[in-house]
Amino acid sequence: MIELSGKAALITGASRGIGYGIAEALVARGDRVCITGRNEDALKEAVEKLGADRAVYAAGKAHDESHQAVAVERAMEAFGRVDYLVNNAGTNPVFGPIADLDLNVARKVFETNVVSALGFAQRTWHAWQKDNGGAIVNIASVTGLAASPFIGAYGVSKAALVNLTVQLAHEFAPKVRVNAIAPAVVKTRFAQALYEGREAEAAAGYPLGRLGVPSDIGGAAAFLTSDQSDWVTGQTLVVDGGLFLTAGVA
């Protein structure tokens, strides 16, 4: 058994995919985790795999303020602390030009991808981090750093999350470090439509020759919540397999 670190994390949207990959990375170094998501059965399965002595869960929708409160309370009850918050929960319910986007859909995207991250940050700040310190990692996207045809609303929301990261980093310093990770396409169910049936073609544009996997982001999140990143705050770490190296090349 890996010795407990004494630290605890709250990770949203972590029953599978990137969030679960981050939970795995933190548990592997000895942290305990509270994971959230909408599907209680999936969360139970994830907790079983992570270890019931290392993980607990809180089921609900990320944008629901009552769920945010319950999740933070669950983590505090289970561990007595929330050293790290990872805002991973996100949605992208529509593909198509932003010029024709239903504004109600845009509101839903922002509620889940941006406002919920602020809500969780506020709650963990007041519950533990304001007095005890810690770190926050927001899972943004390369779509928030450049134009994103067909997923414009998602990209705009992730750009807002990058700026929220900077704002929180400024306000929460020096107690809490706040950074973001901007992944390119990672092989998850969430991103499946971007590569399913054409993975080799999709990966061809990446200098490192492959799409990302959840453990790639898990490693980055582990770094940004570790002592090795103690002098890093307000930054967005691009984890993209070198995708941006080809920008502007015909």
C-alpha cells in the first residue's frame, strides 16, 4: 500500500476520463480524493477501483449550487481538509457555427464550464484553503487558446476559464496557487466524436504522433498540485502532444 500523504483533493467530473485519470495520479502518490459526477453507479465503480479507503464520492450536477455545497461538505467530513481542487467537469452539447448557436445552450455551457468552477473554488476557499493554503487546477482546453470551428461555445467558455484562473490566482495568493491545464484531444468518451473511426488521421497532426490519454493530464495535475510547482501560479500549461507547433504551417 502507498503511504498516505495526509493531503486530500476534490475532483469534479471524475467518474471516468480525464477526471478519473487525475484521481488515479493523486491516489497513486498517497492523496485521498472526493470525486464528483452525475452518474452515481459510475462513481461507485470508480471509488472501488481507486480504493474505498482512499476515495469517496458525491453525485450531482456541477452547476447545481446545492451539489457544490454537498461535495465540499463530503470531502471535509471524510478527510477534514480539501488541499486541492481540480475543476474538471465540463460539457459540450452542441457542434456547429457559433453564429447559429441557441443562446440557452450557450448559457448551459458557461454554467457548467465556468460558473461551476468559480462556485467550487469559492466553497473550497472558505471551507479550508483560505486559512490553510492549497492549490486549484482548472481543466481548460486548447480550444480556449485559438479559434475552434464547430465547437466555438466550448472554446469561448474555456477561454473564460483560463481568465478565471488568472483572476483567482491573483486574489487567492499567497495562500493558494491557481493554474490551468489546456489539453488537446484526449481519448475519452467526452471527446470520442473528434476521433472515432479516424484516430490515425486525427493523430497525424500531432508531432508526438498520438492523441492524449487521461494519464497525460493526470501527470500534469499531479505536478501542479505538488511542492515541485510551489512557485507556479496563474499559468496555463498546454498539454497537446506538440499540436500548436504546427500552427500556421500550410
